[in-house]
Amino acid sequence: MVFSVAIDGPAGAGKSTAAKQLSAMFDAIYLDTGAMYRTVALAAIKRGIDTQDGIALEKMIETIDIDVRFTGNGQEIYLDGENVNGQIRTPEVSLGASHVAVFPPIRHKMVEQQRKIAAKNNVVMDGRDIGTYVLKDAKYKFFLVASVEIRAQRRYKELYGKSTEADLESIIKDIEFRDENDSSRKMSPLKQAEDAILIDTTNISIQEMVDEIAGYINDA
């Protein structure tokens, strides 16, 4: 029987880092759901579609193909046959992903795909509504939080390490906007599932965070 680990929380709390390491530890695949919404945003941007235009996005989602593949290099995501892993991590796409994710037709399409993957594989999945909506019956659920300042610094270092132009103040504003947008959307907003374990990653290292989560899984 397959099992699922759901990791939710705001941008920069450490979800992806934890999910990647945990998937390796527990022989599971790591599904980055945020990358799927980023790909929708990228598709809109490439087509000149406003990422806040729900009507245009609903039409577009039926015309594009988003394929998630798992290789020795981890998750690779394709848009209409093109690997777009390297194109979906810009600030513009990040903001666009938060926009497109509020529209039910987009979420329904992505969630359907995510559930199909989880039904066939041991999976560690991170996002905003995994434990509350996508995988409500996940065996293990965690909700990660951290201060806005710490999350912005992490994002800044990530972009700087990739030689991507970044401004700390702009990143803080972007994170604050995404927090508000994700928490206030009508469909499956960002919130802690009642049965999720809360972990504050503000003052702990990556290894301490992963070890804490793994400890809960091992003790279950």
C-alpha cells in the first residue's frame, strides 16, 4: 500500500527542502505541486495572458499540456513537450503562480493530476493545501512556518546562488503579498490542517528540520 506525506506552509518556510530530503529517506517520489502552478503561470506569460484573468486562464488550461516526469535528476516538468524547469523560478513566474492558483478551474486540473500520481506512488508532496484538500487522507501531515524576514533571506540566497538578479525588499513584499493571497483565496486557502504537526523553521537548521519531521514519521 502506498503512503503519502503532506507538507504545507507559506513560501520560503522550507517545504521543498524538507520534501526532497524526506522522499530520499523514505523511498518516495517528491512532487513539487508549486512547480505545476508555476508552469501554468509561465504558459500564460508566454501567451501574453494576464495571470489574473480567470476567463482567459480557464480557456488556456484546456489547450496546454503539463507533464510531470520523475528521473534520476528528480522532478522534471514539461510544458507542451518542453522542459521548463529552468524557466519557472523567476520572481515574475512566482507572482504569477500565486495569481493563477486562486482560480478553481486551474486548481481542479492540477489537483486531479496530483492525486493520480499519489494514488500510484509513495509520495512526499508540498504545497499550500495538500493536507487540507489535495491529500486529506495523507498518513503524515506537517505545516511549516517561519518569519517573513527569514523566508525572504532564504529566497534571496537561492536566487543569488543562481546568479539571478534579486532585491531583498522586493522579495519581502512579494512574500507578504503571496501570504495574503494564498490565505484569503476562496478555494482551499493556505491553512494548517487540524491533524497536521506544526513546525517553526525560523531558528533551526535544515538538518534539524528534516530530522524532526523524520522522527515523527518513524515514531508513527
